[in-house]
Amino acid sequence: MLELKNISFCTSEKNILNDLNYTFERGKTYSVLGNNGVGKSTLAKIIMGLNGYYKNHKGEIILNNEDITDLKIDERARKGITMAWQEPARFKGMSVIDYLKLGNKNQLTMNDMIKYLNLVGLNEKYLNRNVDKTLSGGERKRIELASIVILKPEIVILDEPDSGIDMMSNSMIDSILKELKNNNSTVITITHREEISLLSDKAILLCNGMIRNEGTPEYIGNIYKKLCDFCTNINEPAEKIEVKKVAN
Ligand SMILES: Nc1ncnc2c1ncn2[C@@H]1O[C@H](COP(=O)(O)OP(=O)(O)OP(=O)(O)O)[C@@H](O)[C@H]1O
């Protein structure tokens, strides 16, 4: 269980997150939905404990009743918090096999690796490729998603899992989420696409650094369509936005 308590983050210019409170339950899938610039990635960086974020926010982060607010990114990683970045990293000289084995050195068979590559829409020919610039961004992203499934993380944040991936269908993302859920991972998917948010158990709508609404993905998707598609208040100070206009 991951609890966010009174999380705020501001730069010298503006408040990016405003007093966020939320509890993510173990083994459930969540979507964080919101327009560009509402604070989705900032929230992810704070949960991950990135430099420049983990000491500079207000509020507490509690993982399974343990306060991890002061832990750095590597210490949080050891506790099972991980993330698939919008822009996946390159690892010069590292083969896909070695990269996938980083998550599970001892028990991972070749057949397993092929199964997880297939899950993300790649075939076994990729095993001997290197995770470097010779792979396209979309291919690296798929391989990163496969590695995360293999890792069986406690908490995983998927930042725009479909961005830059032409052929990744919603059903493929759904299969990845189901595989993570089967492993009892808590999944937080950041997206601004309603179709993607519909694949989660629960959804949160962020607006100007605040949780605007939470509920079923269908309910949140509806509000998102009504309010956010035509929003002209993006990046306005919070107090200028009337946030409670739409009823159930
Ligand atoms: N270090 C920073 N310094 C100044 N402003 C920042 C910083 N980090 C983020 N911002 C601003 O805070 C706001 C929220 O940024 P964030 O990246 O969290 O948004 P987002 O919801 O993930 O957007 P997108 O959907 O475009 O990725 C944006 O207006 C951004 O320009």
C-alpha cells in the first residue's frame, strides 16, 4: 500500500502539486489522467524519489506503513518501486537477454524471455539485439515494459505506456497490466488518453496539481471528456479554477 499524504511541490514560479492525498492499494491498477502540465510526471518523480524532487516536496510518502519520504531513488528501488519512463534509457553494449535478466537473474529461462517479448509484441529475434540506439524508441519502450513485468515490482509507474509505440493496441497494454496485477504489483499508469485509463481498476483526474476527482475509470473518463477536452485554464493558478462543477 502506498500512501501520499499532503504532497505539495512548488518551484520559485508556481505551485505544481497542491496538497495531494491518496492511497494506492496493493495489487490494484490506477490511472492518473490529466491534460499536459497538470503535474502527472512531477507526481511520478516524487513517488520515485528523483533528485531535485524527493527532498523538495512537502508531505509524506508511506509504503506499507513505513515512511519512505527521506529515501533516495535507489533505496526506494530496493523496496520495489520502479517506473517505465516515457523516454526509455539506452544501455550501450548490453544485450536484450542481459537487460531482461537484470530483473530476475536466477529463474528466467529463454522460453520465459520469449514469452515476455511476445507479450509486448516482439519476437525472439530481439534477444540478441543491444538495448542501445540501434533499437527504435518504440522497441526500447516495449523491451522496458517486458523487463518491468519480469521484475515483479511492488509499485510500478507507467508513464504514457503507449506513447511512441505505433502498433501497441489497448489489448496489449491490457495484457501487460493483467500480468502485473497477477504478480500483485500496484500499477499507476500516467496518461492523457481516456481509452488507456479505462484499462485500470480506478482512476484519478489531476487538474492543476490537485486531485479533481477519483472513481471508476468510466466516471473519471466522462468528467475528463466534459471538462478537460476544452479546458482553457491549463496552468492557471489553482484558485482561479472552479473545480467542483460536474456532478456524478
Ligand atoms: N523543475 C521545474 N521547474 C519549473 N517548472 C516545472 C518543473 N517541473 C515541471 N514544471 C512545470 O510544472 C507543470 C507540471 O509539469 P509535469 O511535467 O508534471 O506535467 P504533466 O502533467 O506530466 O504534463 P505532460 O502531460 O505534458 O507530460 C508544467 O507546467 C511544467 O512546465
